[in-house]
Amino acid sequence: MMYAVDAVTRLRIMAAAVPGARVVERVLPAPLEAVWAVMGDLEGGFGDFQPDMRRVRVLRVSGDRVEVLASSRHGFRARLRGHLQPGWCWLQSRFLIIGMAAAPEPGGGTRVALTGGVRIPARAAIVPLGTRRELERAAVRLEALVTSPPGVHTESKRGRS
Amino acid sequence: MSTERRERGVALARAARAGNTLALHDLLDHLTPYVARVCEPIALADGPDATQEALVAVFTSLRTLKDPQALYGWVRAIAVREAVRVARRAARARPATELADVPQPGDPQLAADIADVLARLSPDHRAVLVLRDVEGLDEDAAAALLAIPPGTAKSRLSRARSSFRKAWSA
């Protein structure tokens, strides 16, 4: 589908409707394809840069619709449903909202945007405590994954688990 | 817009307001072309900026929409307001030619160019034109939406249409 707005702007618009949501953006020195190869890989790269994710399993894919089972480092499990397509991901469960976007930056590189956090159950709202800090951590990890050689990525994952 | 499409938008707005962010996601897909259709003829080259700003405004205040049945009128009002605001801001940065300067007989190349005529109208004139001739609102409704007296809406519309007539008869 063609949009009049790019994916990062879409994320800002979505976040505008979600009280408590913060959006963290960063320009990464890599093409969209390379960045999304990490972000959009829900069972791989995604779990590596999202600070609280221990394991993610894709249960179902139908077109851009996706359903995943995520386990956190603290033992929580979440069944997330939503949309995944190149440059765009929006997922929600009863207790979580996750939004990710990536779009080519006119000056070069890729602008990524992250939002989401702990959802106020069944509401379009996020518990605002520590949300920005978690998103910043995710952005830093993502940048490291995108810009580091492959071996470094594996080590950082081992060190966390 | 078909009744079925309109009802889908209303249902999505209702579900989004109830807290379903996937409905919010689908509502954004649903409303984007509608908002662009309102914003682009008013904001012209700045249409994409106007569309984005209108969508942010719509989504920021979605919680204040009391009656989802009123979705489209509510979105249209925000879109027009944002398009006029963005176009005025752009006009301050790039002063446009006065309406009285165009179109002139004997200038067929310019006169035959609708985009050029539109570009030389002020954002306020374009807003009236879009509401009346694209969206099909009556004068009172267009005036109410733009928060101007009906007489002002009527004169702006008359001036805008007159520009087009001159353009095509040049």
C-alpha cells in the first residue's frame, strides 16, 4: 500500500493517539534494507535489541498480519498481534504495545523510530514510567547491531542471557 | 465516499477510541487518503506536510471525538484548518503573486494551467473552493467550518471561481 506519509511519520502519528507514548528516533549509518534486516527479524535481531525480550516466536503470518509469542527476561509472556512489513511494525498484546519504523533519510542512512512500552490493559495508553529510557536503550543496542561486525552481535546476546 | 467505506471508518474510530491500537492502525490507513484529498488542493506543494500535520492533529485529539458518527466532518474540519495554516506559513516564506495579477487575457499558457491558477489563490480561497466544489458543502456549512461569516465565504468562492472562468476563457 502506498502512503502519503513515510513510516517514521506514521509512527509519530500513531504515538500521538497513545497517551504516555514516547518516540525515540535515530539516524543509523546503513541502508534501510540492512537496518530492517535486524529490526524486522522478529525471532532474531528484534529480540537482540529490545532490552526486555528473551525469546520471540512467530506463531502466524498472513500477508502483513503477524502473531507472535514473546517471553521477557522477567518471565512474562505476551501474545502480540499486529502488522509487519518492510520499514514498519506495530504490535499489541493486552499488556504491551510495540511500534517500530524505518525510512531512508534524505541526507543518507536510515531514520529509525521506536515507540511502545507497557500498555495500560486494554487501553490505547502506555504506562509512562521509564518508557523513554527503555526506548533509548533499544535504540543504542539497535545501532550497535547494525553497525557492528556479525561476531560482536552474538557476543552481546550471550552476555545478556 | 460509499456508505460501506464510511461505516468502516466510523467502526474503526469507535474501536480505536475503545483502546484497540490495531484499529487505530487501520484507521490511519483509512483516513490518510481522505485527509490528503482535502489538504493537497489547499496546501498544494506543501500538501504532504499539511497531510502529516492534519493526521497528527486528528490522532492527538481522537479521544475528544464524542460521536464517532461525526468522524468525517470532524476530520475534514481539522484537515482544512491545518492545510490553511501550513499554506499560510509557506506563503509567508514564499510570497505569492496577488490574485488580481492573474489570470490575464493574452497569457494563455498561464491561464490554461489550473495548477497555476490554484497556486495564485490564497489558502483561504482554496479552502472555500475545496469545501464547496470538492467536498460538496453548502455555503453556510463551509463558512461555519472555516469560522468566517457566510458572506465572506460567498465572496471568496465567487472570486475563486471567477479566476477559473477567466483562466479557461483566456
